[in-house]
Amino acid sequence: IFEVGVGEWLSFGYEHTPDSISTPEAISNEGKTNKVTATVKFNDLNTTYAKINIPGGLYLKAGSTEVDLDIQESTNGSQYANKSTSGSVVAVGYQRLLGDSGFGLRFEGGYYEFDNVSTDNGASTATAANGGLNKIEAKNLEGASGRIALTYTFGRN
């Protein structure tokens, strides 16, 4: 997290989350003898935000996000192109400042919402009639997060 304070009540920041977040395995049989499974890893979540401090330690945060999706499917060895998507985040939290040092301890809950994403296995439309074209769509991508963080805000007064 990199954050710059603009006075006592407003901060702007950037967060990079290098760890992956994985979805549960989705299973689709569609009447075939082979079941199709798919999982998605959310990699390199980047967030830019504005944070409004409320007296007493509470704060509100809103911003935009971008994330890379690594799509893994398990049927016939098809490869699906990785995709990127963007969205928004809103959060509420509590920050306890540690003296006048600029350091703080935060407890935060957030809600993320991302744009829809689709990808396919790259089969031509000519083979689509034979069932060769497979498409994966992700709609209504949303989720919640919780965090405890030790922070430092530059320029905090």
C-alpha cells in the first residue's frame, strides 16, 4: 500500500496484491460423458482509491480496481486466453494511529465488483458446429474482503 495524506481528512492511495485468489471449481456436465471443470485465479489485484477519514478513527474508501484472470479448464487440454478486467471497490474501516509517526493499524471490510469477462478455446467457428468451440463466461463478478494492515501514510498532518 502506498498512500499520501492530503490534510487530516483525505488520503489517496495505491494497493498491489501479488497473491492469487482462487475460485471454487465450477463443474458442468451438459449431458456429456465427460464433465467439464473450470477454476479462475485472480492475480495481481491493483487498486487506486480515495479515503475519507471520519473523526474517531473510522474511514470510508472508494476506488477502481484491475485484476488479471488465469482461467484453467480441465477437459480436452484446451487452452483459454488469460483476461484482465476492471471494476470498483468500496470499503469501510477503522484506523488506530500510532502516535505522530504516520503509522497506523487498520481493520477493513470491502466490497469488490468487476466487469463481465468471456474467453474461448480458440477453435474456429467452422468447428463450432461439431462442438469444438468452448466458451467460458464470468458474469456478476463480486466479492468481499477483510484485512488487518499496518500502514504508513506520507504527508499526514
